[in-house]
Amino acid sequence: MRIKDLPRIDRPREKLLAYGANKLSNTELLAILLRTGVKGMSAVELSGSILKRLGGDGLSAADAPALKKLFGLGTAKACEITASFELGRRLLMGKKSELLMSPEDVWRELRDIRDHKQEHLVVFFLDARNREIARRTVSVGTVNASIVHPREVFEPAISNAAAQIIIAHNHPSGDPEPSAEDIRMTAQLAEAGKILGIQIIDHVVVSAKDFKSMKACGLLTV
């Protein structure tokens, strides 16, 4: 079926305009870039074929000559796809705000403090889309303890207009298992966050080689 034979609301462009780009599948987004298909295949069908063969990573790494050879794309289409991915890479590389999708991402971000001999309590201030606005070390403790007051966490959260936060700290011992004090402190901060309308979405304890998510361990209810 050709795209123009689909109901208007099911056509990729109309769907994007009505609901936003984030509501479209990868196939539909690619179809918008292609605009038209090739002989015997609509743009949507061609997009599905390309993604099935290359996957997202393969497509983002493919150059224009390869796209032309593999799928019979014209020069203009192949160049537009390649240019779109390159532009996206450059914009993301230069963007200060990062998506913190998982505790492992937090662990990677904290490579500078993971093996410190004192505990460092770090807060990531996020917007409503889970994008990083800022990162701040709010407390540096002793060898085995980090002392923090809710004010130190939430004053900068308010000034940065954060909708939610991720707390993280290192364990100099090398064991990332949350301590009783970690659990108590997290509960106290979570209660303060509820009053202020700023959600703590996780507390990640890191060490040089490992990490523990208090949310994943059932020690933080969000």
C-alpha cells in the first residue's frame, strides 16, 4: 500500500504533526526522511526493510555509497540519511545535557570519584524528560560516611528548576552495597522531595568496579 492510500492520520508526516516525533516508530521516522519508496515498495516498506537488514546502529554507521548500493536509493536520499545521522551525532557531542537512562550511566559519569578515599555525594539535577541540567557535589564526607542536609540537595534543585534528581555517592571500601545510613538518608531526602514536588528517581552507590541502584534493590520507592 502506498502512503497516500493510508488514512491521513496513519501517514507518517500527518502523524508527526498531530502527535509529535516521539510518538512515531523508527520505521515511520525513516520513511519521512525517504519521502518516497522504490519500485514495488512504499517509503514505509522500504524503511522497514532497511532497518531489518541494518538495525539502528548499522544504519547510523552506513555511508551514502553503501545505502545506494544495498537498497537502490538515489544520491539525494542516501546523502540526506547520512547527513541526518552525522548532524545528530555532532549535536549530541556538543550538548551538555545528557540522558541518564540507567544506574550504569550514572556509574560511568562518576568515573572521577569512584575510587576516592572519601565519600562524595553527587546530585544530578534533571528536567521532566530525564535530561541532565546540572551535576553538583553537595557533600564530601569522611572515610566511611557522608553527611548531608536536605537543604544542600534541594536548594540547588530549585535554583536549577529541576523536576527530579538522581543521588549518587561512592563507597571508598569498594563494596557498593547500600548501608543502613545510606537507606536512612535516602528515605529522609525522598520525604523532603515529596514536600517540594521534586522526585528522587534513584540513589546509586558506586565503587571503582561496581554499583548498586537503591531503586533496583527495592530500597527506594518512586
